[in-house]
Amino acid sequence: MEIVGIDLFSGAGGLSLGAQEAGIRVALAIEADRHAALTYAHNLGSTEVLLGDIRMVTKSQLSKVALGAAITIVFGGAPCQGFSYSNQRTRNVLNEGNWLYLEFLRIVSICRPDWVVFENVKGIKDTEKGVFLADLLNRLSGLGYEVSARLLNAADFGVPQCRERLFVIGSAAGLIPELAPTSHRVVTVGEAIRDLPSLANGASTNWRRYKSSGQSEYSRLMRGDQRTSSNHLVTRNADHIVRRYRHIPQGGNWKYIPDNLMGSYRQTNLDLHTGLYRRLHVDRTSVPIGNYRKNMLIHPVQERGLSVREAARLQSFPDWYEFKGSIGFQQQQVGNAVPPLLANAVFAAIVAASGGA
């Protein structure tokens, strides 16, 4: 039985890729950022992409989507920056972006799908003492959905990254999907990126061949039958920043950098969080990718930041998935995305609860 869906706030397509690989046909994606929409359309071309502000999407536009299925699903993750623990000044009811989940609910009320999946950062649980999450759950219940909220760690689903995300799943039929970790061992950073080519600070060659060694079960999964991969782009850091990198061991952060190399930066910026100037460790899972350029995430053994492809690997995007736009837009797309392997586990559980696709 076919399951057809609509992806709201689709970004570069992490949720949709996971849904499609679980057997769901995604009929429509709605995204406001043109660079992310271009990436989505380039890789998931069978889906119609509506570029624009979701607040402007009308009932007639949605009615034109030929869902034509016995089972339907609406899914998506409203912009989450306002719920993030790293944005304390905007974690409140005054941030207009924090209310975009109401647009998600508006689309649900129009489409009345069989299933609803809402994804966000775990910070939504306690922003303004949980008022946003409580309102979302209450409104979904009022629309007739049996709802459950689950905090899932991507590392438990085969993703080489410790990244917790909140998933709210609603079923019009009162079904509760069984969702358990799919991996009993963590995938390390080394397993994820060791076969990718060595790069210089500021590398700007898009397509490159793999190394002849360093493959793992995970990297083979990401590579598929590819002989080359794209997005081997690295931000060019200034020399004084690269000098800081050299003092940081694997797993370490800014605290290892000598004071004389930091100047006033230490006093004004480094009391924010331990993720700043973090060098990844080859034998551990990655810290959350997020805004990895701004946070200065460092390659485990090379004196540079992460390439777009390395970050995509740590997010579980397959190597055939090509990100569009300038390097800054590509970095933002990768960092904002839901890991496709995590998304796939959620949607596969829904497919199973629905009786199969």
C-alpha cells in the first residue's frame, strides 16, 4: 500500500531522503531558502519543490498535490535556531521564528494526513518551560491524533555523530510505531571519513577521487558505486587560526590553545561552550555538526576545518548527494539537516505500523 507525503521546511532534504528510502513517495516539498531548494531538486527530482514562505502557501496549492494514496503523511522540522541551547537570547515567545510550528499545524489541518512527524532540536522541550512543545502536542491531539514525543540520538541509528533530535509522531488511527535503535555499535569519525582525500586549508576542488585505502563498512555504504564524490570544499582559515589548530589534540578544544595565540578572543568568546575549536577524534563519534564552520570544528589529523563532504558523511548523506550554492550555503545546508539514516529509521517504523509500503 503506497504511502505519500509532504515535506514542510524541507531544507536540503535529509528527512525526505530518509522517507524515500523507507518506501514513502514524497509528492511535495516546501522550502523558503533557494539554495537548499536547489539542492533538494537536484537530488530528489521526482518531488515537486515549492520555493517560498510557508505562511503564503494556500489550500488550493496543497489541493493540487496528487497524493492519491490510501495512506498520507505530513512531516517536517520548523526552523530550530530559536530553540537551540546555543541561542539563549532568542529562546523565548518574542522570537517570531519560534511560532512557525503553527504553520506546520495549519498545513496538517488542511491536509488531514494519516500520519504526522514533527522534528526539532531537543531544546524545544524546555524553551519557555516547554510551552511550545506542550502547545504542539495539545493541538495535534485536538486534531484527532494519538501523539508521542521521543528524543532520539542519531548515534543509535548508525550515524557517526552524537546528535539528539526530538520527534513528535502523530497517528490518526491511534497507532504507535515501534521505534528502537538499529545499531548496537557506534560508528566512529575515522570509519566515516578515513577514505576521503586529504585536503589543504581552503581546498576548492569540488569533485575528487577516494583514497585507495581506509574503507569501512560505513564508508562503503556512503560510497555505493561512486568512484568520485563532490563537495570537497574547505573554508580558508587565516594563518593565525591554523596556528591555534596545531595545539589541539584529538578530542580537545580551545582550552589547549596558548594564551598568547588567543589574545582578547579568550575573554570575549571562549566562555560560550566546549564545542568551540573542537578537534574530532578518529575513534569516537562526532560531536553535533550544527554550524561547524562557526564553531571551528577541526579535522582529526589535518590542520584545517571539515570539508562539506566530510560533514555530509558525518550526517549520513550518501556520496551521490550533491550540495548546491557557495561553500557557506552548502555548510549551512549540511549542518541544518536531519541525518537521513535517523530519518529512515523513523519512517521505516511508520511504514511497518501502517502494514508496509
